[in-house]
Amino acid sequence: MKKKKSLPLAILVATYWKEITNPLLKECLSLFKEKGISEKEIDIFRVPGALEIPLLAKKLAKKKKYKALIALGCVLKGETFHFEQVSIECAKGCQRVAYDFEIPVIFEVLSVFSKKQAKERIKKRAREAVETCLKMIEILEKI
């Protein structure tokens, strides 16, 4: 019988707005389980907020241990420009890690106007994270 290929993954979760990010993480883990991927193959790292995700992604990518990284977070619009700064810099940082280290960094940091919007997106964004992660690994392994 052919042994299943190891699929080490890392999920980076911002703890800011944990009422959004914890269910997002839980949903991702559940979907990976449905796809036959054990939690033992997934390392979970928690960071304080979305802006801390890119640095951790870079450190993890440098290790060359993981097939893909998934960034989970939530940035809620407030009354200042801070929302835009955090959202844009987090996205740019994650994309730079993907380009520089040639590793999929699946970006599911929700930039929303309310907690209600965020909660409505949890299931869909988790599904997209898992499906995109697995598809990118498949595509890159063929090259």
C-alpha cells in the first residue's frame, strides 16, 4: 500500500478579534479533516494581530518545513485610517513572503466594516483557504 505523502502546513492566526479568528481556525481545521489531513500535520501559530502575521510567515517560510502557510485574521474598520494601513501592509507582507520564498501564503485576513460581516464570512473564507491551499500545493508540485 502506498504511504500518504506528508503535508506539513502552518496556520498563522491573529488573536485580535479572536471571536472571529478562533471560529475561522476551527472551520479550517474541520475542513482539512474532511479532506483527510490530520491536525498533526498542521502547526498553529498565534500572533497578537494582523500586522504581526507577515514577519512570522517569513520566519516560517525560511525554515522550508511547510508546503503552505495560511494567514487568518480580522481587521475591522474604525474611525481612522488605521484599518487601511493594517489591511494593506498585512496583505503586502504576506504576498512578499510568497514571492520571496516561493511558498503559497493563503491570505484570509478579513477586512470588514463590522463583526456581523466578519461572522457571515467565516465558513466561506475558511473553505476558500483550505481549497486554495491544497490546489496551490498540487500545482506547485507539478512544476
